Amino acid sequence: MPEQHKDTTNWNKHEETIEKFIQVIAKNMNLYGITPSIGRLYGVLYFSDEPMTLDDMRDALFMSKTSMSTGVRTLADMKMVESAYRKGVRKDLYQSEEDWYKSFTSLFGIKWKQQTETNIEEAEETMEKLEALYKVTEDEALKERIQQDLDKLNYAKNYYEWLMSFIKVVESGEIFKYLPRK
């Protein structure tokens, strides 16, 4: 908070209000597998008027510089933070990606694509093993059960393939044709 402000009480209220919202951001980012501390880091960067150094972040969040570096790297990998430049500043500067729609599509794609690809592979491997077992068993009850399980796995695989198509629609930005930005 700048020292020259006359209305200290309301500046403090403003700061508290923003801090509460940063806590909400941190909580919500947990949905995407981001820790609350990294979520708070994003919130601080988002509400910062200027790009911040790791030292600035450390001072704002009372966390170690190593934690800030790890957090920035995590957010950068998710395309939620980017490097910035300011003439005369030698330290690395970072700012948040302010386009939340872009951040969401990127983050959604990264997180969901990876997990969905894994799920498809697991379903295929399981189906192969069950099909091999089906061929060698003579137990009709087991064959029937395997067929039921194969049907369920095929349904799951179809769902995951559909989900991959949906992920591509989100990642490409095509989703905004159907759900325009506000």
C-alpha cells in the first residue's frame, strides 16, 4: 500500500477485499490440480499493477524464493504466467496471463488431454488382456462376464475418445463459437 494515501482505512479495506478474492482464486485452482499456494501466487500476480520479480512475490506472500520460482515455473508451463520486460531491470519479471479464457483453454487442454490419453491407453490394454483371456477360457460364465466387461470398456473408450474431441474444441478456441466470451 503506498504511504501517501489519505484514506488509509479504505485502502486497508480494499486490500482485505482483494485478498479474500485471491483466496477464492487459490481455492478454485485446486480443481485444476494447482496447489493453493500457487493459486495465491497467480492471484497476487493478477492483481499486481506491475510485473513482479521473485523477490517481490516472496515479499508479498511471505514464502521462500525457491517456492516462488517453482510456482512461477508451474504457472508458466500452464501458460498462466509469462515473462515480462522493463527497461533497466536486470532481474526476471513475470506477469499473469490476464485472458482467463485463454488460460482456461490452455490449462483444460493440458490437464484433461494428458489424463484422457492415459485412460484410453489403460482401457485398450485392459481390453486386450480380457480378449486374450476370452480366447483361452472354456468357462462359459467367465466368457459371458468378460464380454460384459468388454462392452463396458468399449463404452468407456468411446467416451474418452469423445472427450478428446471436446478437448480439441476447447484447445482450438472453437468452443467460443458455441459459448461466446462475455
